[in-house]
Amino acid sequence: MVKKGGSFVFVELLFHVANRQKHADVRNGVVFKFRFSFLVGPFDEEVAPLPECSANSPFPALTITAEQNSGPHQRPGQPSIWSLPSALFSPFPLLLLLRLASHHEAIVHGGGHGIKVAYWRMTPEEALRRVKKEINEAPAVSDDPELYTLLFRNVSVFKRSYELMEKILKVYIYEDGPRPIFHTPELQGIYASEGWFMKLLEENKGFVTKDPSKAHLFYLPYSIRQLKLALYVPNSHNMRSLSLFLRDYVNTIAAKYPFWNRTRGRDHFLVACHDWGPYTTTLHEELCKNTIKAMCNADASEGIFVRGKDISLPETTIKVPKMPRKYVGGGHVSGRSILAFYAGNMHGRVRPLLNKYWGDDKDEDMRIYRRLPNRVSRTMSYVEHMRASKFCICPMGYEVNSPRIVEAIYAECIPVIIADNFVLPFEELLDWSAFSVVVAEKDILNLKNILLGISHRRYIRMYNCVRRLQKHFLWHAKPLKYDIFHMILHSIWFNRLNQIQQYQE
């Protein structure tokens, strides 16, 4: 970017390498064409991009020393002298040194300040090592108009990581795979997260690349929901056919392309919101252990989901695909007369206990229902109950995940999560203690006292955090900065970086 007020500004260089036969103005077998996107040096105002110039420009020039490793008329390492218009550098008396190493690296130095190798000149692995170093050295962010600091574990790290993701991330999407299991997003229902992500990524022209050699990540574009509909035998209670299908699919792409075997699947990822997502990966060891799995069923106790590598995918219920934000918005604090609310099925190990201790109108403050009774729903709907409640209870069902967490965020109701071993969405970046309450399963009997123990001042702070958090969990037909699509992609990117060794200069 261009900075004001005496800051040094990085230069982006684009150059062209040619041979003597193609260009008459080539010296020593190499010609450079530079486009300076920004100047380097202290400036007191914004600087416009400069026009293209070539090494043999007729204008008054500043000498640049260029070294090449080989050339038809030059010994390895022998320097060549090049010229660039000195008018371009008149604001500062700096000597620039350009070194071309193996035609893949360019480093510019000026006045003690250097520009590192351009990301686009690096291999994907080299770029990720550099990115990791830059994130570790992220400048402190104390106040950002787009990010609410209290929501994040480290807002400085998140901001820098997100910026670099936007700048360099490229994702390759495999075209292989039969429809509707592949490339057929389902945009409605409680498993809509995987479908919306697939749709938006496949439509994206910024992150997606058709050249796999430029990819930092590789996407396996299947839907676990569609896989179940296509292969599962109803009432068989056996998902082996699904697991065999995925095993054979991965073996096929590993045999057909070199990319999987290069990292044993560590730079590949999948997105699966159905409860069965984790279990269908177990017949392929590398898919299960190495691949980055973005899953709604993020249970850390089963040995499949790996913290720090895998991603807890938010489970979002979309009832109207053309209006994914239809039920977003909540009532003011003053209108929230209900302490806690839950309505739903009572399956699994947690919900029956919740009903046992707090259901059947045992306590006026604790509105816990098997299903919302007609006598109640006639005057206040499910969504209206959430908007009128301070706390929304989000207990696990058969699995640890629940769509009620995001429903609560949409209704600006503090989510109360009861699911031991559940890895919370985006937990590597978000500070869930700022806007939610996590209650251990053994403490369900004491649930009301836990909620009453939260002071009004703390509740207001959490309520404000939930409202600020909302934008990070919203789907848009055209993704917006920091929305749920970008948050999911960023978490995949961030956890991939966790696997990269520290970049060495």
C-alpha cells in the first residue's frame, strides 16, 4: 500500500527475461522491464503508480547493478550494469541493488530498507513460510474500525493473517468426481454450511486458481450430505459404503495427480457439516490424519478431529436460500424478560438431563421445552423466544455440535453451550468467553445459579460482543470481508500455516 507521512513504501517489480534473438536491446542475454507500483522512500503525500520503463531507457538514469547466475554472454555471477530513469528516484539519493537469482528471486535494497522476494515469485511452500514469519511479527492493532478487539484472542495476528490471505492465497479445486456428490452444493437446512462454502468458493475468482502449481491449498469438493443420500442404505446403521467411496476417490486423485503425494494430503482440505463427516474419513489414513477437515461435528475426544489442524465449522440453519439472513436480528436488552430458553428434541446424553432438571415448567425463568407447545407458540414463536431471552441454551444432541449456537448469535442471545469436548468454531482466533457461556455437562443441575451469577454489567458487555460478532457468522450471496465464508477459509489457511516450519531468511 502507499503510506503517507515519511513512511517507507515497498516497490513491486515486474520484470521480463528474454534472449538476444528476441530482443535487439538485450545486454548480456537478459532484458528487464520494470513496472514500479509504488516508490520507495520518505514521502509526505500519496504517490501515483509510475509508468513502465525498460533497461535501455533514453532518460537520465540511476545505475542498478544486476547479477544473473547464467547467460549466453556472461560468466556465472558476473555483474551487468543497467539503467533506469533517475527522475523516478529523485526524491531520495538511494542506490538500488537488484539481484536476480536463478530467475526466481528479486530483492531490492534502498537506504538500509529492503524488499523481500515477491510472493508471486516463490513456490507455495516458500510463500507460506514467509507468511508465517510476517504473522509472528504482526504490528500491534489497538483500534480497528472493522474488527472489535474484545472478540479475538489476538486481533493483531488475525488482522495480519487475513490481509496476507487476501493478498496471496490460491486454492485449486479438483474437477474430478461425479455429481451430485461433487460440485452440487445444498443451500438449505441445518447442513447448509458445507453447501454455501462450496458454492461461494467455486464462484470465487480471487482465491481460486486453475494452475495447481500456484496453489497453497487443494479443495476436495464433495458434500457429505449428498454422499449420504446417494450411498447410504436406510436403516442399515452402516456408513462403510460412504467411507469406501471416499477412500477410493482419494486414491484416484493421488494416482492421477502429483499434488496429494507431495505432502501426503497435508495441503488438502474438505468441508463437511453432516454428523457423519468425521467417521467417513477413517478408511484412508492420510485423509483422516493429515488432511485439514472443516467439520461441524468437532469432537476432540474421538481421535479424529485434531485441534490446531482441523476446523470447527459453524452449523448454520438456512431456511430460505435466497434470504440467508432472514432471521438475523434481536430485541433490545430491556425487552429480554426470559432468563434462559431451549426448545427441541430430547435425544443424546445431555438434553434428557436438561429436561429432567429444568423442563415441564419447573421454573418460570427457565423456559425449557421438548418442543414448543401450541399453547406457547400461538403467542410467541421459536425465534421470538430467542429474541426475548438473555441466554439461549445450546445442548449437544447425538453429537457435540448444534445449530442453536449460530441461531443464538443471529438473535443476539448469549449462547450457553453444553457439550463436553466440543471444539468451538474459530476457537483458534475467537475468545468465546467474551460472548458465550460454556457449562460442563456435570453442572446442568446448577445451570440457573451459573447464569444468575453473571452480573448485569458483564451481561451487557457480552451482549454487545454478540452483536459485533454477528457479521462473522453471516452468509452473503456475494461474500463480504470478514463474513462467515472468509472466516472459514481463513481458519483453513491459518491452520495450514500452523503446519509450516518457520521461514528462514
